Amino acid sequence: MSLIVQKFGGTSVADTDRIRAVAEHVVRTRRQGNEVVVVVSAMGKSTDDLLRLANDLHEEPPPRELDMLLTAGERISMSLLCIAISRLGEPSASFTGSQAGILTDTSHGKARILEVRADRLRESLAGGQIVVVAGFQGVSTTRDITTLGRGGSDTTAVALAAALKADVCEIYTDVAGVYTADPRVVPAARKLHAVSYEEMLEMAATGGRVLALRSVEFARNHGVALHVRSSFTWEPGTWVTEEEATMEQAIISAVTHDTSEAKVTITRVPDKPGIAARLFRALADANVNVDMIVQNVSTGGTTDISFTVPKSDLPASQGVTEALAHEIGAEAVTHDDGIARLSLVGAGMKSHPGVAARMFEVLADEGLNIEMISTSSIRISCVVRADQVERGVQALHATFDLDAAPV
Ligand code: ASP
Ligand code: MG
């Protein structure tokens, strides 16, 4: 008997027809002789709707109350799913994150899972029930309800799969798997059969919206095999596992892009030890997620520092950066939210020189100006103008032989 964790995203449980279809699939899986733990997201766009209600009342709602509010979305879908499963004649029980034993730190809105005390779920499974857990939430060390950050239900699923030693964690979504590029931008994009954790991490971090970054980190750290697949067609999707297991030997696996970040620049920062440390410490303390960082060669004892942050962190980073710029005698702080990041990801890059050169040539041919560059051993990213990024994605996809063969 296998233990299977199945996670269903918002579009997969958007209305009662979808919930019924999910219930049928869950029951089918159970009747094939598996133990099943289901993790659900809130229905459709209901998390956004709840957020809108809160923001209608307060531009900065108290984090504790906001978390309490947002976790309601997942409670609705978990109980409705159990009701649908019951109609099909199988026993099931729903659990909030807190009931499921998901213990987090106290950082509201982006809490980290510290521990999963899954005894209650184990008992329920042992009693023959299908277990249904509300995604995206937990209870903190100070006994407040927390959320794990947008898209956090993936992390719930992976954490439960790790704690229960599940055989596989299936992530059901509205796309058929992980693609070589966003199919809305590149119609010739192909579904990948398998990618490594490392590639998936780079893709998730650079705009591949299929899986939340933290869920992939968690899966890699705990060796949880992921299978990303469609809840509309139920066809096999993309496996995310160790690198040796992924058989596709292409140099580049995917082109990703991301328009969710903004660029902050501090000009004429005094060039002396300790300044960057102070700046990025202050940003870290304000919980701002800094991504790419570029510092220029100094001229006349000062230098410019640019970095990117999620647009949602821009107000917080603005406050911190402006206060600090004043303190250290820098000239000015500017913000630019018209940027996009374009990335090539591929484990084959490690053994193939010249990928960066080829990428820059392609962008030059397309007339795209590169504003920032960053690399890892399996990724190259360029910041370009947001209104040009789709052209860059299409050109790179074609150049690196990712386009599907025409049928
Ligand atoms: N409902 C939450 C969100 O929309 C969590 C999730 O879907 O994973 O971000
Ligand atoms: Mg979602």
C-alpha cells in the first residue's frame, strides 16, 4: 500500500463541479488501495477576495488578524471536499493546519514550518479515513494562526509528505506540468518529463509559477519526490527529483521570466567597509527579500548599489533604504518598477561553456538592453525592460532548441 499526498490548487477546487471531480479522483486513488492525504488551497481567487475585504477596511491590516482571515479560505475547500467525498461513500476527515500539527514560527504572512506533529493524521489514516488538510497554514509557537505565504499550500503538501514519509507528493494544478517556457508567451513550449530539484528551484525563483519556491526547497531537503500534473486531464505531468534521475540531457531546460520585481538604486554610496552590511542587514530585519545585487566600480570614493525586491516589498524597502541613505550620506534612492527578469535554466550549463555569450548575443540581436546580470552554476538571469521581456523569451526559446517539433 502506498501513501500518496495529493495537493489541489485554487483552480482545481474553484467551484462545486471541480470539487466533485477532485473528490472522484481522490476516491479512485483510495480504492486503488492507497492511503491518501489531500491538501487543498482556497477556492479559485477567494484568497484575493478576502485580502480585498481586509484592505477595504485598513491599508495595513494587523498581521495576526489577516492570517486568521486568510486561513478561512482553505477551511471552506477542505470541508466541502470532505462533504463531496462522503457523498461518494468513502470516510474522510478534514483538519486545519493547526489540527494537522503544523507548527510554525511567529512570522505572520510568511511563517516557516518548524515541525510537523502528524500523529492525529496518522490515527485518521489508520482508521481508514481519507485525510484532508487545509493548505497554507499552521499554528505558531505562541499559539496564533499563521499563513505560509502566497502559494503556501504546496509547502504544506510537501511538509506532510516528508513527515508521513509518503511515496509521492502529487501537485495538481491547471497546467499539465512544468514547461520549457510559459506557454502563453511561447505557444511552442513543451512539457518536460522530469527536472531536477536544482533546476526546479531556479525556475521557481525566476518566475516559473508552477510550484512555490519554498515547497521545492523543502522537497529537496527531505528527498520528497514531486509529480506536478493536471487536475483537468489527469494525464502524467512532470517529475521533480534528484538530478541523476532526470534523463533529459538538454543544455537548457527552460526559459523563465518574472515581472514581479522592482529595482532599487542608491547612488553615491560612500565606498568603505561596512556600508553594504548595514544596508542589507536593515533590509533583512525589515523582512525584505532582496534578490539580485549589483555594486558598481567606485569613482571618487563613492559607488552605486542596485538590487531587486518583490514589488510587494517595495514600500518596506523604500522606507528602510531612504532612512539609511540619509544616515550614511548617500546621494539618492530611486525605484524602477518597469523591469523584468529573463532567465535561462539548465543543469547542462555546468559542462557547456558559452551559454552566457550566446544569450547576450540573442538579446543584442533583439535590441534588448541588459541592465543587470546574475548567474548560478545552472542559471543565467538578465534584467531587461518589462515591455520587451516576452520578445526575449521567444527568441531564447527558439535559439536554444526548446521549441517543440512542429506536428
Ligand atoms: N490560498 C493561498 C494563496 O492563494 C495559498 C495557496 O493557494 O497555496 O496564495
Ligand atoms: Mg494558489
